Amino acid sequence: MALFKQIKLTTPESVELELTLAGIGSRALALTIDYCLLLLAQTLLLFLLGLFSEQLLNYLEQLQVNSNGLELWVVSIALLGFFGLYAGYFVVFETIWQGQSPGKRLAQIRVIRDNGQPVRLSQSALRALLRPVDDFLFIGMFLISLSQQEKRLGDWLAGTLVVREARPQAQRPATLSDVAQTLAAELPSLTDLSQLQPDDFAVVSEYLQRRQAMSSQARRELSLKLAREIRSIIKLAEIPTGLTSDQFLEAVYMAYQQQFSIE
């Protein structure tokens, strides 16, 4: 059973993405971290505001100026500052860090739009303004638990999702044979490698990197299947005699990489 829900999105460029939703646990961890940082910032603000108001009161007393009503102004400014920090914290960080606050970055999650693109100022601001409603009586947590897309109210109205950050895994370079290198140099003149899509190349690359961990039978069957599919895609009449399916895939991998400068 998968621990996290998967979701498929289609970007405006018609690219299909499969992403993992953040889950209520990761979101709660991120929010706890963010609220701790917010509390520190608000405590500092309260200290500075108290220091400023004390100095101002002493100054007004020296001038013998009536300071009635000053406390109300100080409280109003403090409330305004607290709300500005509360909303602005998430808006600023999520806009600058492409959907991440400090808490989200540590929890390795990110806010994106429903179409897979990064959030903008408008979406982040709407989520921040509705956060007090989501926090009230844990309404947001309740909605996340019930929603298939794990959205709180702010996510529904802003059109956003919270997903786990994809971390690229370091992989060993594929080991390639000398015979494959010879065929790789000839392939561009034998067929049109542009018919091979990036996704097809990714499949070949993934196989070549992981084949050593496969059993002999599984490797042989998968290699043969991939070789037939790739030969059909690039419209190659036949695989040169004397080559194994693995060597053919290695040659396609190298030729495509050289021709289209794949890093």
C-alpha cells in the first residue's frame, strides 16, 4: 500500500506529470516549524514595539504632552503587525522560493498550481488570507483528510496543491561496450533518431543503469522487448547481425545522447 497519494497533472505544454501529494503529516510538520519561526518573529516585534512605546511615553511626559489614547494606538499597530507577519511570512517565502516556506523546505514539500506550474503572488496571498479560517477548529486539517487531492479551503479557492518534492537520485553511469560504440556512430545514417521521444530515451537509460540488479531471465526478456520497441519507433529495418539486444540498446543510447546533446 502506498503511503502517499499519487496525482497526475497535465501542464499547459501537454506534459503529463505524476506527483506525490504531501500528506497531512508532512504538512503538519511544515506548519509547526513555520509557526515556531513566526512566534519568534512576533515576539521580537512585540519587544521592539514595547521598547518604542516606552521611549515615546517618556518623551511625551518630558514635553508634558497628553498621551491619552496612545495605548490604543500601540495595540492597534501591534495587531496590524502581527497579521502582516502572519500573512506576509507565507506570501513572501512561497513567492520567492517557488512554493516553499522554511517549514516546507525542511519537510521537503512544495505548493504548486493545479496545472503543475509554480505558484504566483496571487495564489500565495489567497492561501495566506484564508489560513486563519483553515486553522479555526482545525477546519483545514479536516478538509485535507476528506479530500482526494488533500486540499484545505485555501487550496480549493487558490487552485493549488501541496506535493512532496522530487529528489533526483544519483545513478551510476551505464557501462557501454565497444561494439555498441561502433554501431552508435553508424545509426544516424541508418535511421532517423528524432523519432525517439525523450520519454523513450529515459526508459532505455533507466534500463541500462539498472540491468545489473536484474536476474538473468528478467534482464534478457526486458532487453529483447525494449530492443523490438525501439527498433519499431526509429523504423530501423533490422538490428545488425551479431549484436545482442543489450548492445543495440547501448548503441541507441549513445547515438541519441550524442546527436541531441543529452546531459
